[in-house]
Amino acid sequence: MFSMSRELLLVAVAMALLPVAAHVRRPIFNLLISSSLLSPALRWALLPGADEEEDAKAYCEDAHRHLVALHEHHGDAFVQRRKGETVLFVRSPRLVRGVLQSGDFGKVWVTDKTPDHGQPPAIAEYVHNLVLPLLADPLFSHKGATNKDARSAMSTLFGGSKTFATAFTASIETALDSSWPSDGGEVDALELVHDAIRGALYQAIAGRPHADKMHTVATPAFRTALEYFVMRYQRPSHDQAVTADDEVVMTQLHTAALDVVAAARADTDLASIAVAAPGEAASSCSLVALMLDAGCTDAETAAVVVNTVIAGAEAPASALAHLLRELARRPDLQQQLRDDIKAAAAPEAGGEGGGSEASQLAQLPLVKACVLEGLRLFAPATLVKRQALRDTIVDGHLAVPKGTVVELCITAIHQDPKQYARPLSFDPLRLGLTAAPILGRERCFMPFSAGPRGCPGRPLALTLMRIALVAIVRRFVLAPA
């Protein structure tokens, strides 16, 4: 009886706070919701926003700014109504960790359709974080043990940063040298780094000699697709459903990838190439080789190839382009990076043939710090979505009903002043950021998501970004446009 009376008293306090100004109400609501005095079910019932219908236009056109503003208004946890369903948004380290590390939540992409809304797309699926949709994925779309097995089978690839570092470097340097205008004119930084990172990623996807064929066959198709979807999604309140025209473009990508896979399958020596020649990636560690060796069909392999290029190139390129803009505003930091790179390349430091690219990167902590801070401030994946597979309690704290979609806005998490001092400032000397995701009690750092369903390609993406940054700073002086 005492416990119920106490909860009712707290509910009365919460209701009395509703007319109070948001800046006064929000911290008190957060305190009440996080209080051990309330049951998990009552905390769920008290979440702010339950009577609000989601602003679909703002969510569609500028999701991360919209969600940052909602978190500033409502606090660390709130709900919204989306087509009659309740969607939960969280940003506190405790709730973020509880959702991402729990087996009670499954990964989900599309969250704006009711379960009986037609059939899933036959070819592709819209993803909120990326410009291009993803093809139906036969490898990483599974849940539970099947997904874990798929990731384990690809561990040689995803853990192969050192294996591919030399090939990544050569490919990025070639792209930079060939893409820069001969007259020294301006170049689109995003397009430049996108092409450079995509080309380097081919080394991990196809290995030598198939990376060259992939560049010839697939690059024009990916450029066309990117241009198409940039225009497609620039239209206000664009339809997020995959259209027939979208599927035509994605089919062209799949066809180009099929040509690459067929060439790899025809190479009878593919599986026997265990050691790479100098400057070349080990073909046996490539995505295509591993999938074919596991018995995947050409169509399945090609679908994963397309998705890997889309996610693996688009996200790092976006973050790197933003990072270059910050460096252009800081000539002193640029010069410090340049000096560090020159020192690491000196023969006495193991450079210029005296050490591997991976060992030289290890001698460049400021390069790594700039990349990590860039990923914090300009996280390429703005939204992580999960869905409750059953009635559950998050971290012993908040009751979440089965079927509830939970959305974690990484931008809101990384720009939370309770987690990071001066969160909107670019500060590569900021302490506490690591290459591995952080799901701590005081803060989260998760530019590629985190937990068992986090991005498996994170190590490769970080290596690509560091190598590209070194190559760009070594070649060019960055200046504001």
C-alpha cells in the first residue's frame, strides 16, 4: 500500500508539472523517470510525448536535427505516435546500452509501415541512414544465431585492416592523383573522397586482380545510382517507399556486381591465393572469395557486394568530407598533422619502405584522434533502430511492450551536453574516444552503432578514413571554399 501511495504521489507531481516551462519540467521529469521509486511499467506510462503525433515531414527531411530538438525539449527518453503505433526514442547511456546489448531487441530498417502493409520490396529496401537503398541481403539481415554465424564467417575480412592497408593506400593515392584537376581548380571534396574510399574498398571486396575489373564495371553504375538517389531524396517530403524506378537503378547495380562475382568464380585459383603480392590485397580474404567458398550463389554474393559498397563507402566518405571542412578552418592543426605524417614516413621511423602502412598509422595518434572526433561530431549513421521482440524491461529500468520500435539518434547522443563537454565543438584532443564503440555508464560513442548488431565493417572503415586523411593532408593544403 505504501509503495502504491508513493507512486501515486509521484504521478501527481508529474501531472502538476505538465503546464510548467520545458526547461524547468525536463530535468524533474528525467529525475522521476530514472528514479528507483517508480516501477518500470509506470515509468513507461509517464514518458513524455505520448499524446504527440510525429511530425512526419520534419522526421523525413531532417531527422537528426528534428530528434536533437525533441530530446532537448523532452529529455533523454520520450515517445511519439507514428501511424497509430508508439515509437520510443532514447539517448541516455543507460537506456542506449540496455537496448543495444539486449537480446530482446531485433534490428529493423523500415519502421513507418504497419505489419500488413503490402509485401516487402522484391529487390531493395529504403534505409534512413544512407542515400542509396540496400538490396535484399541474404547474409546480414538474419537475426539471432544465424546473424552471429554470418559475422563469424566474415571475421577474416572485417578484421583485415592490416591485410588490406597497403592495397588501400595504393588505391587511394591513385584516386587522388587521377581525380585532381590538371589546372589546379576546385574539386568537390565529398565526390573525391567517395570515389577514393569506394575504390579502396574494392580491394577488400574483390581482392586482386578482380578489384580492377570491379572499378571498370561497377564504378559507373554506382556513380549513376548515387546521382539518381541524391536527386530523388532532395525533393521535400519524398516517398520513402522503394519505387519501380528505384528498383531499375538497383538492378543495374546488382547486374554490375554479378559480372565481378562471375569473374571471381571463373578464377579457379581464387581460393588458393593465400598470400598477397607486395601492394596487393590477399584475394582469399576478400568478401567475394569468402562468400563463394561458403557456398553462396552468385546472386547472393552480388547483393552483399552492392550493400557493402553502399554502406562501406558512403558513410566514411560523408564523415571524412565534414572532417576536411573542419581542418580547412584550422591551418595550425593541418600543419601539425602534416609534420606528424612526415616524421612517421622518415626511414628512422620505419617509413619509406621501412615499415608497413599499418605500422605508420600506429605512429599517428593525432590522425586517429581527428578521425574519431570527426565521427563523433559528424556521425555518418544518424539513426539506429531496434524493435522489441517481446515484452521486456530495459536495464531493469523501463518496461517496453513487445513490438515497440526504439530509435536511437546518434547525433543526439554524441551532442548530449551531459555526455560531452562543448558537444558542438570540434576538439580532436577530447579525451575518452576509442576506436571501439563505447557503451559506458557516463557516455556513449557509437558512430557505427554498437552491440552484437553493430556495423561489422567498423575496423575497415576507420582504417580507410585514416589512410585517406593521411594521403590528402600529405598532398594538399586545405582551405575554406
